[in-house]
Amino acid sequence: MIELNLTHKESKKILDLGYDFSKVCTRFELRQGNNLQIAYSLPENDFQLVKLGQPVTFTTDAYPKTSFKATVMYVAPSVDDVTRAFGVRAQVDANQKPLSPGMLVNITHPLIPHLRVLVIPAISLVPLMDGFVVYRIKDNQVYQQHVTIVTRYKEWAVISKGLKPGDQIIQSGDTDVKLGSQVKVVSS
């Protein structure tokens, strides 16, 4: 299972395209290419966040107190139809302790570049043909606000555009509200 820690995706067991994310904790394996590489998969929600040249770090049980570095060198151009995941390969930086192909590694791939993100309940999102909106309350009136979603995790959505901290939104019951309606906030 891929876990979100606001700034990182972490994983802990062997994973290749074809594995069911719901049934396995992920840990990755070093592979021999021209140099050592880490091959792993991430869920399709992260596709827009992964870029060539991004740094990743990893550890291995063989050297428990050492953190190693690698750089994303390949991002698969498509998502697997069955797993809804895409492949990534990271080139292990040269001149590190002797590592061998087949070693299992725990990888940390930072996907969100900063700690401060705006998170809202995903249930607040209303899908439209051209994206998503939320119903925002300003001066006790209801407005429709387009938002850009960076990623989702469980019942949360990370928003990059459209809202700012402190904005009040309608979490549920939005089907009973008309734009421009006067409302009273009962809890926030």
C-alpha cells in the first residue's frame, strides 16, 4: 500500500507492474542496467507529480544506518490498464557503498515539493465536464468555485488552485443549495 505523508510516498516490499496495490505493502528491488536502477510503480493519481531528474532516497537492510540517493531517469508514458499504476525507474548515484542487483530497498520519493498544502474533504468536490468545483461560502452566500486537484488520498483532496486557507466550503448537502443562496454556517 502506498502511504501519503504530505511530502512523501513511502513503500516497503517487492512491487512490479501487475501487483494489486490493495493487497501488498511495497518494497522495491535494485536491478542491473548499465548501472544500478530501482524499478517501481506508483498509482496513476501521482502521474502528473513525477518528473525526470527528481531525487529519491532509499535504504536497505544490508546497510541499515545508511541512506542512498538515486535520480528518476524514466517515467512510463502510460498507465497499466489492470493496476492503474505506471512504472518509474531511478538511477542509483555512483560511488555509493557496494550495492547488488536484487537487494530489496525501501524508497522515499518526494512528490509534493513543500509541507504546506491545502487539503479538503474529497466529498466536497463536485465533478463537472471541465474539472471540479466546490461550493464556497462568502458573506453568508453560496458561490461555485473551480478548484485544481493535485492528488487524493483516502477521503482527502490536495488543492493547488481555487481556494486559500480559511475559505469556508460546503462539505455535504450541496445538492440542496442554490448558487447565491443565503446560508448560515453552523460549524466550521
